[in-house]
Amino acid sequence: MTDERFEWISRRAYAIWEAAGRPWGCSQHHWEQAAKEREIMERTRASADGEEILARFRPKAAETPRSEDDARDTEKNQVPDGRRVG
């Protein structure tokens, strides 16, 4: 295991431990979880914060659901062939 990988897993395991409320006797479990996360990150070639992976799951601006009022307003402002007026 490289020093960089070991350091990342160590910091991540510590963060998991803190997030879990610092329970006693769970260090091996937290280390294994951090190691699995690192392995997934390396397999997907994600950055340290995983931003590009998260971006895949965010809705695109064009796909953002509209409210019913917005949909009605859009329908009112369209002519039969679909062009928008006013």
C-alpha cells in the first residue's frame, strides 16, 4: 500500500469514526469501510471528492421538474403548432 493511499484511508476511517459518534471498538470496521471506498474511487477514477461521479446523478437544468403553475403558463403562451408567444 502506498503512503498516499494509506494516509487517505486513515483520514477517511477517522472521519467515519467521528461521524458514527466515536464508538469504541469499531476501528477495524471503519478501516475496512474506508478501504472499500478508496477501492471504488480508484476503480472509477473519481477525484478525491467524487465530484464528477455526483454530477452524473444531479438533474440537468433542462430536466428540472416544473411546478403545475409553470406548466399551465407555458401551455397558455403557446399556439397550436408549439411556438411560444408573448
